[in-house]
Amino acid sequence: MGDAGRQTLTVNWMFPDLLWLNGDRGNLMALDRLGSQLGLDVVINRIEDVSEPVPADLAVFGSGDLDVLATLAEDGDALRGFLSGSRRIVVFGTSVALFARTTTRVAHPGFAGLGLIPATAAERPTDGHEYGDDYLVEYAPGTPHPVAAGVYVKTVAVTLDEGVAPFGKVLFGLDNTATHVHSGFDGARHGGVVWTNLLGPAFVRNPWLARALIEEVLGPLPVDLEEAWDLELASLDAVRRFLATKR
């Protein structure tokens, strides 16, 4: 517990000087702001050394370059050990390659990942492919805020093993495998790992998504933030109306 009995949210910001391709610093800023709104004491640890575990509620991996991810994977045993102290691991975008079983490359040697997501990843050729666009994902059907909006940058195509749960259903954009348009599945949930292709940054544009992940580890929090999210909810509505004209 934090000051005066307040709950503490501890976040490990993993390799912030390496995994930053898509404005990922914004996700940490959003967690800090949201935690304050929820009455939490937020502790954010910048993690560059994984030789000793640092317990955390959330370990957050921003999206990274494949060469960087291949280098990080070389120290896989230490990284697996470090992450054993994290209650939930949140992975954005291309950094799924670090967590997949293997990643194949177009013009470079492939590499073995941590295997924490039962999946294979393949770098996509640079010619003749759509790499990015708006992105809309239904991740929590039946809840007050079931949809999150953002963008995607599809550098790798990912095939989940049979039985691995996706993070959500793609409503607009390319799916994990980069073969289905405006259909198929986004991301994955496996064990304590959550991966999504949502960028934007995702937590800035969709604070309800960040809250849902916080409550998965801390439990329900009784603070009503609907009015605080007026701008973000209006933005989501505008995005959905705009995307309906792009199909």
C-alpha cells in the first residue's frame, strides 16, 4: 500500500531507450495520469538491466526494431527470470517477436524468442504490402467500453498456435497474420502476457483499456471516470464514423 493506505501500481517500463518506435513513452505517461485519477500511487521503474527481478504489477514493452529485439532475445534466460516477478506483461506491436517462439527475417538471420506466446512471427517483405493504417479492435464485448482505436504498423505477420486466445477481434485494419482485412484477430493473451497491435499510443487514446488491464491485477476500482474521458470517447466516436467511410 502507498501513502495513507492508497494502493500502489508498480510499472516496469522495459528498455525505454530501445523500445520506443511508436510513441510508446505516451503509454507510460497515460498510466501515470490514470493511476492518479484512480487514487493510486504509481511507481514507474525504468528497466535496462534484467539481472535481478524487480516485482511489478505491469511490465510494459513498447514496440521495437527487429534487430534490437533479436539482440534482447540473446539474453532470454535472464529476461524470462526477470519477468517472473511481473503480474501482467503488456506487449505492443512488433515487440511480439521477442515473445514468440521464433521469428524469421527477410534479409537477416531469424531468431528464437522467449516463447512466452505460443506463436511464430515472420518479417514481411518491404515491397507491395500495406504496412499501416487506422486500427479498430473489439477486445471486451459486453462491457461498457468494448472497443479500442489506434493505428497499426504491420512489420511482422504472426500465427498463433491453435488454442491460443487472441486479444480481440479486428473491426478495421489487418489481422495478426496480415491476410484478413477488417476481420480476423488482434494480438494474444497467454498466461500473464497480453499482446496487441494497437498503437497510437493505445493507452492515451483508450484510457478504458489501460484501466481494464490495471484492474486485472489490482481488482475493481470504485472511481467513475466517464466524465474525465469525454474527449477520448468523442474521439473514438469520430474515428468509428470516419472509418465507416473508408471501407
